[in-house]
Amino acid sequence: MKTKKDIKFFINDREVVAKAGETILNVARRENIYIPTMCYLEKVNPIASCRLCLVDVEGSKGSILSCQTKPTENIRVKTDSAHLYKQRQNIMKLYDVNHPLECGVCDKSGACDLQNKNIEFGIDCQDFAVKEPHRKIENWGKIQYDPSLCILCEKCVSTCNQAIGDDAIELKFGGYSSSVFLKNKNSKTLECSTCGECIAVCPVGALISTDFKYSSNIWELNKIIPSICSHCSAGCEINYEVKHSSTLNHESKIYRVTNDFENSSICGAGRFGFNFANNPHESNLKNKKFDEVVNALKKAETIIFNSQITNEEAFILQKLKEKLGLKLVNYEALNLQKFLNAFGRSSGETLPNGKIEDVENADQIIVVGSRIIVENPIVRYAMTKAFKNNRAFITYMHPVYEHLLHNVVRQFIRYEVGTEEGVIALLAEALLGQVLKFDLDVGYVSGETNVGEEELEKIFSIGKKSKKRVLIIGSDLIAHVKRENIARFLGVIQKFSNIRILLVPEESNSLGVAKICQLDEKESGNTVGYNMNGNYIISSLKNIGNFYIPALNQQEGTFINIDQKVKKLNVAVPFNGLSLNDIANKILNDKNKKQNTIEYTKNIFGIDFDSLENMQIESQEIEIDCNEMPHEISKLPTFDGTLVYNSRTFLEFNPFSAISQNVNINETVLIGSEQFATAGKISDGDEVEFEILGEKFRRKFKIDRNMRGVIALNPVFDKSLKSYLLSSIYKFQKVKIVKVAI
Amino acid sequence: MGTKVYFSSWRGEKIDNRDKLSENWVESTYNFPVQYSASGNATAFVGWEGIALFRDDIDVVRLATEYASQYQKYSEACGRCAPGRWGGRILYDLFDKIARGDGDFSDLTHLKEVSETMMETSKCEIGKTVPVPLLILIKEFEEEFIKLIKNKTKSKDYDNNVNYNALVTAPCTDACPAHVDIPAYIEGVRDFRFDDSLKATRQTMPLAHTCGRVCPHPCETACRRTNIDEPISIMELKRIGADYETDHNLDFIHPVIQKAKNGKKVAVIGGGPAGLTGAYYLALDGIEVDLFEALPVLGGEVAVGVPEYRMPIDKYNQDIELVKSVGVNIYLNSWIDVNKMREFEKKYDAILVATGTRISKKVDCANERPEIQGYWGAIDFLDKINLYEKYGYKLTQEDRIKHNINNEYVDLTGKTIACVGGGFTSMDVVRCSIRAGAKRVIMLYRRDEATIIKNTTYEEYHEAVEEGVEFIFYSAVEKMIDEKDVLKHLHINKFKMQSDSNGGRPKLVKVHGGDFMIDVDYLIPAVSQSADLSLLPPEWNIELTSWKTIKTNGRDYMTSKRGVFAAGDVEYGPMTIVNAVGQAKRASSVISRFVQTGEISLTDNEIMEEHLRKLGVYNKKEKISGWLAGQKRSESEKLSVDERKTNNREVNFGFTAEEAISEAERCMRCYYISMVAR
């Protein structure tokens, strides 16, 4: 990489400095100098379609575009003048040609860039009109597109392609009749991950959410609650936009979720799956119930819970364990603890050292054991950026082929189900082969895993040329029975190479729970399920269980996210009942009682909830005599027959996203390859039955021609609290598929 | 030269014959397309820099309306900025309003206002230049507009049938022999839409990998960006789309959906760039294509001539696979002779001869006898090297004896090689010789350094110097000196350039006493190549050029025998890949119509292409506005001399993502629209 020096120049007679790669507009924004734009979006490459950002440069003929022009030494830029104002005004007049005057019923009204710029440039009438072609409103499922409102700024298509990676929409060029259209011309619906970012970035009302449409004027959503999304380990910052439910019902309701779309992107589960607040009927909240739950806990031997809870809740559960001598059972978090312990003994550090930012900057990325596209969409967006901006070489290792990743992934390696330990061993050999030798029968392992030596050679040779390398580890490896040996391999990779390891935890707060709780191996006796099934169930899932507690958008608390950052949840809508803290206060009954749950934040992180900001959990060095080396690999398991992979879908991550009324619960189909259909003797559209962990599934079967191998994707989010158990075990399960006669 | 016009305004030259009798009309110095085609003459021309009216009875209002409408019709490459998109539409609507007799005076004001905004703020040149001729028409023929507005009458040709043919081009596209839509593929890179980029290239150029690596890029010499700083690195941006397709194992991206088989059959002789290109577009058009190649491998000179380090064969094979993917029937090791040709005449609806120039011409020195050991034609020399390096074909025992090689491949360890040449082939010879381990490699060239750079590329020459090739300029071989038919020395003459006192071209004159001898093991003549025409049945009487290549009119590429076509080096003489591609693309278009209709014809776009080429699209004196000068051209990383000179690794890494985007952002999208009225 050539080193580029800073460039000194002048904007409106003020001396400014551009760093390498910065455009005039970048510098102006950094220096708080205003240049109007309609199509500029921080997170994508300059689009250069709106032309409003024109500036004049002394000595240069004609106005130039500031968004895509890098300054040269000592130029003198003027961002405003009567002439530029006039040109911008003229551009606005053109934008207004035939733009429907339907602001009264437009969803964007009040937050519309076209309105704002018209006001800014004093355009008070439509000077020009032309014959309008027929433009049909397109309905793409959760997204609606109205081409007559579209100003063709291209923010949506650039975002879809550059920030997300779906590349599902593009611009159909045709002068005046240009419009946004589906890239797959044979399809009527959007073939995408339904992240809804196109809606978020649309400056006008052309792309809108069909759910939100006509539900509220934007300016009435005056309660904007910053919080984080609770659906996965990314912990994205979002805003819940809230107002009363209706004229007669004054209860608060979340109308939509928005995000800082200029700089970041969120996924569809976060954007559309927000309506899971627990608002039970008053009768369920009587004190009688309060005694009941306290008694249930006192009688119980075990509390079973999952990791989609706050650190504070986890801390209280730990306190209850200590007070009542209970067992705390959370299989998924226990697996993570075991994994991290083994990792620590071999790496000498408590935590893997990769962050999402490392993925974005990487030039080589390897993903193993994760359907990353749904396990953590933000990591996937970072992969997209790494490919687009650094042309990163991305290797995707998973038994399930991921068609939507084909335009960023260079190398797909479909390993045999169950052989993850061998896969990691081969990777370690390929990545560290020159530094460290493992006692590994490469021929045997390569044969059993179906990871070819040529493929490994490619990873090795790319690795030699790459400067920033990241290895992304998914929950398949943590749920795997050989997790500890896998962790040892990863530990030595972190220790003996410059490869950063990014661990993708299964649940939103797995890292927090693993840090806070002392977990037991197995439940016994009477059980209380905390958002899990048990003899007595305490649940925040709407209308489920014996005792109701607030959902994650109804409480304050913290998560530790994938980047090991402490993120804060806030109350978007109130809960008119009791919380775990109230129960604990009754049981603990000591002087440490806390009025509010978040008073425990200080016990956990040593800092008040309110003062907590961008706290980073630092990985600690561990005192070890020597780095524990991976153990020799014995026989690798084989999985024959029909397999399902218990997986999320793009919009449904868990029962909470699923019950959000806006999420389409009918998507619970079993999706498999043609080979799967042949092996299971079923065909597209058949009703099938199968069983996992005693849970019976009955699903419609659908063939996806892009899938390969005898594997089908089985969603589990519709199995209420049981779904946590199904998603925290090793996700590949051998099943017997029975066709249901209808 | 020059054109007789009634009125013209072009590139600052204004000719106004409006008050003159037609016999007194002053000519314009520009080559406007008056003779549109064999079927008729043009009446007017409208383009990005002005207008030319060839008669005094032109309906200028209709002309303006049509030009604005052509912009609408042809803007499928555009529609990507507010001023161009909406402004263009308003222009058309307002002109049409006036032309149909509904105009108001305020429309003229609006037209000027919108034009000004488009010219100042449009994204690409098409939006910036469309108003230029329109404003000239309004200004120079104002009374015609006013008349219609006042009288509320239709313009005189409004309901008449007048033909208007328009073409969108760009200086780079015009300069490219294959007329590749360069701004479109650059835009694809800029937008991270590599598939769209590749699709744009493949509209007229199937060899995207190849011409993204080894094209002499005449387009870059016609790049308008040169007027403010440096030309865009056009060639290197081309391979990005192709690399993307290959690296991600995507299905081949074709520019159009392949047509259903129409029952016609064409034989293509020769599997080099021209043959492959012809076969590809014919097959896309639904024609059954049989392609015959004499060598055991496809690719022609680019495969067996161009060395691996410059054009990795696996990348070229991707281009070849693309051609195969549309169902072309390939016959390797198929030498076609006169008898076969006679059979083909009956068997096929047309024949395309694309056999190249595969005979190395002589150096023209004394004692130049092919039987001398050490005298080795460049084409055969490179064949032997590349067939081994790329495909593993070993030297035969016969070849080893003939050329005195002690290994199964061309091993020149300890040997001295002299090559006579100055073009690409000779560069390949000397650089391959370095890689084959030669002790000393000498290039003998009659002219100077500047000329060799002009004939090849700057990069090529400098890379060769870096690798250790000795260039002896102003030199020529006088005599080969052998001992018992084994080459030992060369007698060299030295020349100097003498300027002509009469102002003519400088001449080369021999330097007296400048002669010297060099000891060599090999002399490789790489002066030029000629075509092997032994396949042409004599009774066909196919006309040849004075260069002994097959003669065509250079437009439809049909030989003097109907149904037999020729394209590429066999037609033009040794030239570039892109030239072969361009010719074969055109030939395939003509053949496709010929086999289906029996007629030899060009499309209007092809006719317009030729007219614009004559008129000249790139204007190197033009002052550019709207772009900041001083944006440096990106340079891609190359292997260092030590890393490359002993092996065949690809020298050029290609752009990094960052370099590619910043280079693509420099492109000014110089699309122009031009139109002829008939």
C-alpha cells in the first residue's frame, strides 16, 4: 500500500486538511461546513446522481461534484454563491417535475428530503410538467415501492448492494422512465434477506414499510426511545418510536423501529420484529400470583434459563442460586464457558480477540460453523463491505450452501456434518503449518471432512498475501461435543498467528451469562423455567407461563454483545406488573435488596447503569505455564440419512420476534434441496412430520433449488419456549421424515 | 475532404451559406456524413458539438425535436442524474409542443433555462452536450420557431416520414476497434456491479479477460480525461468484471439471451481471437457454428504466442470457455486445405476465414538460409515455448536436433539470442528468452526508443529493459555468418537518423565505419508475419491485397467470393487482438444477416459508427469543464523484476478494490449522441 499524504486546501477561505482518500464533501462535513446533498450516504460509495453538492473551485472551469472529488493541494473551494444557489434551485425544480403533491397521505411527509430541500431553496411551485407515463405501485411483501414518488437517488440500490450484500434491487435505466426494479427479472417478490434498509435510506416516500403504512404521521411519533435490538448478539443500536395505541386507548405502543442508517445497517428481525411487549391482563398480576412464584422458587431444585436475558437478570438468578442453593442450568451458556475455558488454556487469554470492525477491514475472512446470514446479520454486512472495499477473499465453510452469499464469497467449502473438529484441525494446519506442526493425519481428516487439500492450499496461499485476517467461529462449534478440542485449536491460532478470531455467540447475551453465572451440568427435581419450560414457568413471552414478567423492550438492563461491549436496553413501553427483581427482593430479604433491577449493573461492571457508556470488556491474560496444545483427533463421526438444520429465518430469530404481530409466522416451512426430497421420498408441497428431542414437527416441505446436500433448514422459532432448547443443541439433527397422507 | 453544407456549426467553425446560391456554398472542413449509405444521402447531421445542414429546406424544429427525442430513446445508458433525466424529457416535450403548433413564447425561455441547467449540472457528457446543438438551432433559426409559435402551425415535416438515425458513442468507444461501451463497464466497476460491467464489455467484446490484460488500448489515447490530467486506465478496469465472474464461479454472463437455432450453419476457420469472436456472436444469434483449429489448442497467437506472464492461459481459457458455452462445435488439430474448403462451400451457409498470419517473414539479410541451425522463426519459437509452458507439450526429438536444444523444453541456458523486430511479437521473444535462461538477449531495432514504445507500450518496453534485454537501436543485420550450417555471428550495420533538408520525413542512413559483429547462437526474425493462404481454392479467385492478405472492403468483411468472409490478421495483416475482435464482431453481424436474408448489409448503428470515425469524436483541444484537474491515474502493483524474470507468474496484479474505484471515479462518462436525418 502506497502511503498517501494529507492534502491541505481551503473551503470558503478556511484552511482544511483532507486525509488520504477523503473527498471535498467528507472534509466539509467533518469541518461542519454545509453542502446540500440528496443522494449522499455515508455508508456507500458516492452515488453522484443528485448533483446538489456542486461546488466551485477557483481557476477550475465549471462547478465540480464535491461528493466524489478528492481535493488537490491548495485549491480554493467555494460551497455557496448566488450562482450555485441558482443551479441548485434549478435542480430542485427538475426534481419537482410531476412529483405527486400527495404529501398529505405520504408516509414520509415531515421527514422527507424533497420537502426539506424545496423549503431550503424556496421552490414554491412546480414550474415544469411533462406527460406522465403509467407507473404501477409495486408490492414486494414487507416493502412497497411507488415509482412515481421515487427521485432515483439510488441510495436503496447502493445500500442493498454495498452495505448489505443482497444485491436484490437495481436501477432500470431508461431516462425518464427509469425506476428501481427487482434484479431477478423472473421473480415477483424480493429475493433478499428483508432487512428493510432500502426503506430506511429512502429520502422520500417511494420505499415504505407495508406494516407501518398509514399507521401514524411521523411527527406524532414524538417518543423516541434509544435502545438496542434484543434479537441477536450484534446488539444493534435502534430507536423504538412510540405513541399511544389509539384515541381511546392511551397505552403506549411501538409503531416502528428506526436506525442510524447513514452509518450502520440493521436486519429485518430488528426492524420488523419489535412488537413483543408483554402486556398481560391485570388479573394475572395479583399478589396471589406473587406468593405462588416465590413458593415455586423455594420448592424448586433447579432454575432452567436461556441467554436472551439481561446481565442484571442473570446476576439476580445467580443470587437466587446462592441464596436458595438451587442449580442453575443453561446448556448453551455452559457450553460456551467450557469452550472459553479451553480456549483460555491454549491461547493464554480469556476471550477471542476479533471484533466486527476487524471483519470490515479484513482482506481474508474464513467463516466456519455458522449460518452467519441469520446468526448475526451485522457480521455478514461487515463481510460484504470487506469484499466490496478490500476485495477480501472470503471462505465460507458450512454443510449448508448459502446462495445469497455467492456474490461476496469466493470459496464455499461444504464439509461433512459432525466433522467440525477435523475441519478446524485442517484449518489450523493450513494457517499455522509453517509455525506449528500438529499430529494430524491430513489424508484421513481431509477425506472424512470432505475438505480438500487443494482448498486448504488456497486458504494458505491467500493467507500469505493477506495482511488482515479474520476467522469467524459460529455456534455449531460451541454446541459441538468436541467443543473443547476445537477451542484448543482456535486458541493456538490466536496465540501463534496474527489471525483474529471472532466468536459469534448463539444468543443475544450468551457472553454476559457465561461471565456472570455459575452453571450446573444438569437439572434435577422440581424445575422453574425462566423463559424456558419447567414445572413452573416464569416468562416474558406474551401470554406464556405461570408468572408474567416484562419483555426485553420493557426493561432496563445490559447485554454483552459480540464485540464484548456492554450495551444498554431501555424501556420502550411500560410493563404494569412485577419483575424478577421484585421476586428476588421477596426471597433475598436482606439488606442488599434493590429497588430497581439496574442497581445491579454496578455490582456487575462497577459502574452505574446511567453512567455506563461504550464499556468494553477487555480480554485478560491468563497465567499459564504453557499453552495447552490440541489433543489428537480420534475418529470423526458420520451422519448419514436425512438431516435437518435447526435454523433461524431472515425475519424470525426466536419466539419473541415470531410473536411480533408484524412477523409472518406462516413461513414455518421445511426448506430442503432436491437431494433431500429424493432421500426423504417427498416432493415440493408435501406435508411432513418428524421429531427432534421429543418435539413433534409438522411442516410443509419446500424445495429450494439453490440448496445442496441431503440437508433441510428447519425453523424452530415457532416452538415457543421450547425453541431455545432446539436452537442451543448442535443444530444438525438426524431425523426420520414421514410424509403425511392428506 | 470537407463537406458542402448549407449551414454548419461544429467545433467552433461556422459556415453560413444561407444567403448564397448553392453553387457558391463554402465548404466545411469537417467530414460530415453526407453520403449516408449506398441507399441514400443525408440531409442534416446533429451532434454534441453542433449541427450541419446539407440542404436549404430542412425542418429545423422537427430536427431539434427528433434530437431531443433520440436522447430520450437512447438514454438507457443514462437516466442517472436529475438534470439529465428530467431535463431531457422537458426538452423533448417543449420542442414537440412547438413543432406540433401548440408552442408559446415562454417555451423558448424554458428551453434555454433547462438547457443551461443540464449543461452545467448533468452527470455525464450526454446530458451536458444534448442542449448544445439545440441551442444553436434556436439561436440561428429563431425565426422558424417564432413563426410556428405565432401562427400556431405545425412544422412542415411534422407529419411526414423522415428517417432519423442516431448513435450514442464516446471518444474511447469510437477509438476502440471493437467499439466497446467503455463508460458503461467503468460505471459497473464504480458501482460495485461487476456483473453489469462484464455484460457491457461482452456486448461487443467476448475476450474480456484477454483484452483486460494485453490490449494496446487505443482507447486510452482518445480518453478525454487526458485533456485535464491523465487518461483513465481503461484496459485494466476491463478485467475486473471478468475476474469477478471467474473468481466467484458464476455462470457465464452473456450480453443477450441466446436466440433459438435458426437452422443456418457457418464454418469458422481458425480458433484465435477473430475466430472465437465470430463464433461467439454467430452462436448467440442462433446459428450453428463449426470452428476448426489447426493446433491442438484453441486461442491462436494469444495462446501460443503471448507468454504466460503477460496473459495467463487459465484466464484466456475462461474467455474460450465462454465461447464454448454457447454451443460452438470445436474441431482441434484440424488443418483445413483446399479440398476441405470446397466441401465447406456446399456444407455451410457461409465461411469465415480467420487463420491469422502464422508465417514469420525474413529479416532480409545476406546468407539468410532457413537450414542454418540457430535461425528460428519467431512464431515457431513462441509456439514451442508456449505449448510447453501452458499445455505441457514437449519438444519432439526432431525439433530438439533442429534447434540444438538439450532439454525437452526450450532451454536457452548459456545461449545468446538476437531478435530482429520492434513490435509486440519481438518483445515476447526477448522476454521469453530471458525466462528460458539465456545468457544474453539482444533486440536489434532499426529505429529509436520512442518508436519502439509507440509500436508496443511503455510498460512492455520498460519491463523488458528491467529484465535485462539489451536494445541496440538503429541497427540491422547485414549478414548471417555460419560454420557448417551452424549460426555463429551476425554482421550488424549501424544507422543514424538524418533530417531531410527539404522538410520531408527524416531518413535512416547507414553510418560508415559503424559496422560490428556479435556472436550469437540464435537469430529470431520477428519482423513481421504473413498469411498462409494455401487453403484458398485457386478457382475461387479470391482477391488479395498488396500485402498478400485477403481483400475485403473493410466494412462487411466479405471476400471477392460471395459467402466467404475474412477477419482478423488474415484480412488486415498482423495487428492487435482488439482489431481482430472488432473485425470479427462486425463480420459476424453481417454473416448473420447474410445467412438469413441472403443480403450483405450493415445496420444503421454500424453505418453511423463509420461516419463518426471519419468525422472524429475525440477532440484533444477541447477545454473540459466540471472536473477538477490533477487526479492521478491509479497504477496497479506489478511483480518486481527479481520476482518475475525467472518465471511465468502474471506480472500485473491488477487493481486493488480501492485503486479500481478511485480510477473508475475519474471517468467523465463522455457519452455523445449524434443523429443523421435522411
